[in-house]
Amino acid sequence: MSRYLVVRVSQGLLTLLLVSILTFFLINLAPGGPSAIMNFQSTAEQREALTKQLGLDKPVVQRYAEWLGGAVQGDLGNSLDSKQPVGELLAERFPNTVILSAATLIFTLMIGIPLGVLAAVKRGSWIDRLITFMSTFGMAIPEFWLGILLIIFFAVIHPILPISGMMTAGSDFSLVDLIKHLALPMFTLSILMLPNIVRFTRSAMVDVISLDYVRTAKAKGLGAYRVFFQHALRNALVPIAAIVGLIVPILLGGSVVVENVFGWPGMGRLAVQAATNRDYTVVMGVTILVGAIVIVTNILTDLIYTVLDPRIRYE
Amino acid sequence: MKKSRSALTASIAILLIIALTLAGCSSNSGNNEPAASGGAASVPASESASAPAESEGVQDATITLATNADPNFNPWSPTGFVESEPITELLFDGLTAWGTDYQPIPALATDWTPSDDGLTWTINLRTDVKWSDGEPFTADDVVYTFNEIVLKKDLAAANSSNFVAVDKVVAVSPSQVQFVLKQAWSSLPNYLAWFAKILPKHIFEGQDPWNLTSFNKEKPVGTGSYVLTKYMAGQYVELERNPNYFGGTGDVAKVVFNIVPDINSQVAQLMSGSLSMITVEDPNLMDNLKSNPNLTVNEVSDNNYYWVALDQSQPRFQDVKLRQALLYAIDRESIIKGVLKGYGKVATGPINPMMEKFYNPNVQTYAYDPEKAKSLLEEAGYKLNSDGIMEKDGEPLEIDMPAGQYGTLVQASQLVQQYWQKIGVKVNLQVIDWNSYVQRVVSNRDYDATLCWWRAPVDPDILAYYHSNSAGTGNNIPGYKNPALDKLLEDGRKAKTEEERVKVYNDVQTMTAEELPYLYLWNPTIAVATQKNLIVPKTTFIVAEDHITEWKVLK
């Protein structure tokens, strides 16, 4: 088990290194440059001075080596734009993305698993088809459009929820205020996530409920709730846990768009702004952090298997 | 029965999906502005101030404005753009500011006079100004800001290229400075009102001004009408009235800038009442806002003109007949009607009609006339070849035209492409993201033709955009070189009286209309939308901010 962990973690680190090389060279060699330099009004003299100031006159390989040297010591460099340390910017934004993502994940699982179970149990019925149709629908909706639509409905026509941000400007922190601001972005992001959970739960349950022990449980006269939720679902959870691991990247990707529409001060917005402004160091910071999260989630998912199904052992 | 029901369900589903897709696409088209623009900011406009209604106001009101990204509080930072300017406009003062008639008015300076040879401006300063940390403001701050920040070439401060004519600034006494110029420059007071804010020497001395994040991102110290009280990164910036401000107080005690990256969300916030005022440049949004009964929409002109530049380092574009032909071929009225929904006027040259004194309407014009365009091309030696393309000496007239994804640029470029193709010019349009576009067009000058715009202070001095010296490296994007125009522009800077200036700039406009250094397209109309109970001077956002003490917040 511990040997397995060591292998997985070293594989993860190697992946991160490759991701960092690929990203660094891609963004540095892509057309364009930091927004300070790529200003329509700047003169050749200004562009030259700024290129030097930002250290971009050095060869890209040397710049990568310097970045990597800093990164292994925990220094991700300074933003080319604001000059703030990238680590600080990430520390400021990361928790906000975690709040949005965690709330979305919990909400999606709470809605998605029961719907998936229901669809599986009522397989072939109109309920099943309705649920499947709604999931396809959710998958097809562009989230920026859904976001704007929800804003128009809940904030302009029936102004009951705030449109943008994480808290009312100027007020002190309150949980109610946070939840109100969270409602629309969380719901939008959930619509994007829900199809994955519902469809996966449904197919996992369909597999399980045709097994003998479910028939036995039914034959013993157990209530439907106990049969499906306590016996069948327990076994269907292994593949569902796997999909949770897989949707974390989708969740982080979706939050990029949703954070921009709803002005949520998270990493997604930081990433978009950094990419637009060609803030190379911030792009690197966000990429490495997100990469690390995905890798850690995958390892954790594998470990959760062993808890959910004691028959699974890693040697 | 069952079959027909599922067929019905399927058709409803398909219809819904089509509707959603279409709605999704149209929503996207209005939403492609980058978080921070590469260009300069909002600018003064023409209409004079509307007299604020005499009505009972709310004292100590809070208003909420919007900005599209996290600001940099240092007004000279090369990474501060449109997201920062509305905030630094309130935190800092320049030596001059804009009047609602777009003439420079006193701010930190009380008066200014040029020397007889025009090479020195003597500027008297207020003596009652304090920085927000309590330190007194003196001539040393002005000297420091210019000599150590703006004029330091290595720093490449934003807008610093506007001040290339300034050699240095000298403190004569704590309340008087002199601007020593390399060449005479009659427009200095106008340019001093244009985002040229004064920074505190006691904070910046000995520091790298761009790396001083304790000031630039956390706690700016200014002389402006408002001071920063709270900044939550990614969320909002809160300003409160500066108790020591020298310019008096108005109704507005607190200004909150919500950081809202998406323009559609900004519009929704305005309509729901959670924003007090926004600037709208997207013509697609204007009618919607105008029909809203809770909003006042002021249409204002902007000192801004859109143009097509033809790369005049190539001999073929040095032929004025070709340039004129290409302008005759563009139906500008139709572009204004179609792309701008009518929010614009055909431009006749670089000087905006809003500068009534300087604008010269009696110049050569180019009403849409494709036949005339073709005959001019023929005069220039072009003939249609067997492929239907105009050709000269065996070389087909083929034009590479990069278009940057910003506002209406791509749509308008596509129309120009169609108009030119109608007269036998082959146009290769390449749509690229704004940042890469700037690199290609401005930095590498790698294009044949391109459509963009200039925005400048409300002043007829356009030397930076037309002088031969700035061809290839500076703001003379098309690289137009004409010693006669250079001379006129230099004369304009030397002119001592307004009468002299009017004469010079009339000649400039006659020449630019005949010569077409740029192909002039249109002057846009922009809108400032406010809640009905907020009365602001009828000007652009930034100029209105200079007059925030005059704003009225009605009950």
C-alpha cells in the first residue's frame, strides 16, 4: 500500500513537471505578450523598456529554468501585471473557488444521486425518460447563457438574489449573505455537473439492481427504500466515487465561465484575466495548482475505493 | 398514440435546443471585450453640462459604479488600463482637469502661462492641498512625478509618450513649477488634464514605482476628492469622501466600484438598480437601456475616430489615388446603420466635430461611389485581370487585413472586405485575439490594411499620430510621411493664439482629407446610463467624475 502511494505520488510529480514545461513554452511562444507591452498606444521605445523590465529579453529556456528553480522552493514568482507574488494571489482566490466548487458538488450529489436511483428503478418509464432528457438538456446548455438567463429572471425581473460577487460590497461577512450570492452561480454550475452524476448513478444502479442479492432482499419483503438505498446503492457507490474524481476537472473548468459571469472572485476569473493579459507567471501558478488538485483528487479517489469496497487492495 | 407522443416530445426538444443555441450565440456576440483593453480610456465629449435639476438631494449618498477588473491604483503604471482609470480619477488630481466644455480648468494648478518663445510654461500651484496621509502637497511632488517617473524612459510609464516634448520640470518655489520643453507645445495644459496625475514624492522616493504594491494594490495616498477605504480583490473597491479635499463636497459620500468582468452582468445590475451608472459603448445594448423607464441615458460624443490604416512603407499604398479609391469604395453610412445601429457619424478627418472651434467641415469628402473608386484605380494604373482582380504590372491588388477581436472591429472589417472585393480588390481577413493583434499590427507592423481607432484628449494637436518621426515606431501606425504635414503640425504646437491655431488646424484637415494618411471611417456615439435619481453632467464618464462634487442624488 505505501509502496503504491510512493509510486502514485512520484508519477504525479512527474506529470506536474511535464505540465509545467508544456504550459510554459506554449504560453511564451504563443503570439502576443503581457498587456503592458501589447498596448495599442505604446511606442517601440516603451515596448523595449518594458520587455527588459519584465525580464522577457532573456531566452525562454533560461526563464523556465529560473521559474522552476523558484517553484521547487515554493516561490512561484510575481505577477507581471500587478507585481504581487503569485502565491499570494492564489491564496486569495483559491478558497473562494473551493467554496463554490464544494457547494456545487454537494448540491449536485444531493440532487443527482436520488434522481439517478429513481431513473434506474423506474427504468423505461416516463420518469426515467424525463430525467434522461433533462440531463441531456443540462449538458447542452452553455453555462454563460444559462447564467445570464438566471440573472435576468432572479435578479432583474424578480429581484430576490444578488447578481454578482461573493458578498454585498461594503458589508461585513455574514453566512446568509454568502449563501444568497452563492445561489445563482452554484445552481448554474450544478446544471452543468448534474448530467454526469445522474447518468452515471443510473447506469451503476441498473447494473446492481439486476443482481441476485437485490432480488433476494426484495423476496425477503424489505421495503423499496431499504433495498435500493441501503443495499443496492452501497454497491453502486464505487463507480459513483470514480466519477466524482473525474468531474473535479470539469467542475474547475466550468467555474472559469461561471465565475466570470457572476463576478465570483475565484481562480477561474484569475485564470481568464491572466490569459487575456498574458500574465505568464500567474497562468503558470494557476495551471500548477489546478494540475496538483486533479492529481491529488485522482489518488484520493483510488484510496476511497478501498474504503467503499474492502475487496479492493493496492499492492 | 404512444408513437405520436414521443414524436411530439422529440420535436419540442429539437425546437428548444435550436432556440437555446441561437440565443446562446447572440448572447455571446455582445460579450467579447477583453478584461483590460489595450487602448486608452474614456474620453471627453462634446455636449455641455446639463443644469442639475434643483431638487432636494440626499446628503451623504452612496453610489455604486462598476469596473471590469482589479485596478492598479498607480495612475502611471503601464499595467493600468480602463479598469483603473475611473478609480484613479477620483483618488488623484492632475495639475489641470477637464471642464464640462473640455477646456482645461484649474486642479492642483491655479494658473499657467507660456513664455514668449513657448519653450517654458510657468505653473502656479495651490498651497492648501494635503495628501491623504496628512503630508503637504508641494512643487517637489510635481517635479518628482515628472522627472523621476514620467520622463524616465526605462520605466515606460503609461501615456508617458504624450510628454516627449517635455525636457524636465523645475521647482521655482514650493508653489510654482516650470515645465521646460524641447519644442514649443501649446497643448500642454490640455495634456496635463489627461490622466496625468501627481504622485506623492514622500512615498515613492527611492522605490521602484511599479513594484510598490503597498501603494499600487493596497493603500494609495492621493490628493483627490475621495480616499480608498476598503479593497476586496476581485470583489469591490470602496472610496469615501476625502475630508481634506480642497474642492468642496457634494451629495456623494461614498463610491463603491463593483468589479464585474462581464458587460452583460453590468447591464443587468444597472437594470436591477444595484449599479448607479455605467458607460455603454456597445450599440447593441443602447436601445434596450434607453427604453428602460428607470434610467437616464445620455448620449455623448467621444473624441474618438475609427479608421483604416494602409501600410505606407509599401510603395503601392504611397499612391494617393489608391488610398482615395479604397475610401470611395467603403459605404460608411451603411456600416454606421448596420454595425453601429446608427450610433455614429461619418468622420471627415482626425479632428472631431465636438471641437467646434477647430473642426473644418469644408474638406474633400468621399461619399460611397464604387464607380469612382474603380476609375481612380484605373488612373493609378490598375486593370481588372481575368480573375476579376485589379492588377498593376502583373501584381494583383491583394490585401492582408488582420482584425482584432474588440467591440465592433471584426464586424466592420468584414464589411470593408466586402466593399473592397466589389471593386476587384482581394482581401484576406484574419480575425485574431486583441493581444496578438496589437503585437502584429503595432509592434511588428505586419499588415497591409487594418481597422482600428484613436482616442485622444479633446485637443486638435494630433502630431503624435501623424508626424514622420513616429512612423514605424510610434503612434503613426500607417507610417505616413509628409514633410508638409510635419511642418503644419509643428506650427500648430508653436502657435501662440487660438486664432493661429484655428488656421493651422484648418489647413491640417484640408491636407489630411486630400491625402488620407488614414482612411477616416466614423466618430462613434457612446452612452452614459444612470439611475433616474442620479443627476450627472452630460459628458463622458471620466469628465463627469472630475465634477463629482456637482452630482445630485435625488430622494
